[in-house]
Amino acid sequence: MMDLARNPKQIGNLIRRARKQRGWSQTRLGEKAGLRQETISLIESGNPATKLDTIFAVLAALDLEFKVGPRSRGQAATIEDIF
């Protein structure tokens, strides 16, 4: 899975999609990441106050990684269509 996220809402959507692909509930993901279900819900809804180390814990639980690259030159509307 190689997806693009440029804001907290998009990150939340990617995490939700990865969780559902595994057939996990928010509670199960929370258990694997050492977090409460409520925290997973906040992340998936795009809470901008989520700490980066919390995002890393969730990504690790999902066996995903965080990559940084140059911003693509696609139009914003095109990027939004991905999600």
C-alpha cells in the first residue's frame, strides 16, 4: 500500500482503511498499539492534536511506516480524489 496524506484527516483515513483491511476493530488496534479505543477514534477522525509518537505507534501496530518525499505537483482536487 502506497498512499499519500497531506493533512490529519487524510492520515486518519489511511489508518482506518489499513485497520479495516486487517479486519481489526478500533479496540484491537488500540491494544496492539498500547492505546485506548477512544484515541484510535480521534486519530481516524483526523484530530490535528494527535502526537507524532502516537501516530508512529499506530503505524507500527499496522506494520506500516512513515515516509517523507517531495510534494507532487498534482492539482489539489486530484489528490483529494484519492481519498
